Amino acid sequence: MTRALFPDLVVNGEHVPQAAIAAEAQHHDAPKGKPGIAWRKAANAVAMRTLLLQEARRRGVDPQPQQVGQGRMETDEEALVRGLLDQAVEVETPSKAEIRAIYERDPSRFRAPPLWEVSHILCAGEGAEERARALASEVIANPKSFARVARRDSACGSAGNGGALGQLGPGDTLPEFEMALRGLSEGDITEQPILSRHGWHIIRLDAVAEGRVLPFEAVAPRLSEAIEKRNWARAARAFAEGLMAEADIAGADFTVI
């Protein structure tokens, strides 16, 4: 059935098994009821990988797998593609003038991490969401009652301090809790309780100290690395597009994103 729906993928005379496209298709999304879009995206990805592997072998790249995660090594094919790009793609280290020009466009983008002073009320256990919604309505209607309600109803050890958690920085709390904090202004209380693995939170942002703007010297190494990665990605894409322009490919449509 697959062969009737989709054409065979042939890259420079090499026939690619449709099983390889089917395996790749699991990693591509598509609108509900339109699996063909995921298939075509997968065909494009497999076609590009095949092109890169063909070029790597043509150049005699020697695959040398490296560790890429906890207990995981690259496959020979992954090592071949990496070796090819290491050989074919070169970018210059950005100059200090280039780095400074990007910094000077908006130095306020480069700040030390903020500090948040936070209080919360935690509801846990059976019926926690319903209780949290009722308490949220109570403290929003009367913000001055927040500490009293926290002492009375919060399931967190901070209840004795009126729910005060003290100062928090990025990474000090759960991702969903931090995401909610970033959406608050000083004095705000979350209108809807926030769910985490600990339960339902009603969060109040008591104060926020924006991190100071960092001097150029402090951010230059990180900015240089980011520019170099950006330039490398552009050069790698241009290299791949050059291979694509010279290739004879059937069964893929690179206008599909």
C-alpha cells in the first residue's frame, strides 16, 4: 500500500528502502488525518542524509564514532556525516569588532540572572485543584489575606512564613513554576493555580530584581561562540544545498517544509 501512495526515493541512482522513510516519519509531525505530509518530510530528511553519506564516502571520510550522551555512541552513519561536515564546513572565528557591534545593538539583552522574591500556597492530595481554585479566588479578591491563607491552608513547609519562599533565581524551582513567575509583574498573583509534581500552586511575585546589564568583556566569549555556531549552521546548510542542487533525486520534494 505504501508503494502505491508514495514514489520510490532514488538519490543519485541509489534506491532508498521505504522502511527507512517509515522509520524516519515517526519523528515528523503532520496535521491530523494527513500522514502523507509526515512521509514527505521524512523522505526529504532521508534524501538529504543519503546525499551526505554519499559525499562522505566519495571523499573517503573515516567514521570515528564519538560518545554523544550518557551511554550512547554515534552510529557509523552519524560519525560519517559529522566527519564530512567537519571536513567541508569551515568558518572563521568572529572578530572582536563583529562581536562588539552585535553587543552594542542592545546591551540590555545581556543581563545577569534576575532574582525573584516569591510566596506561594500549595494544595496537594485529593481535591487539590478545586481547593486551589477556591483559594486563588479568595486571595485575589483580598490580596492582603495571602499570608494568612498560606498559614491556614498551604501544604508547604513555607506555610509558617506566610508562604514566603525567599529569593529564587532561574533554575532554583520547577520549570512550570518558573514559567509562571516569568509571566508575573511585581505584586501579581497567578489567576489560575499552577500544576507541578508537588500539587497546585497559587504564586505571588513579591519583588523582582532584574539582573544588571553585563559588560562587554563578560559576555564576549559566550557571544563569540553563539556567532560562530550561527555561522557554522549557515555554512553547513549552504553546503548541503549545494549537494542538493547537483544531485539527481526522485521521490523527494524539498519545497515541503
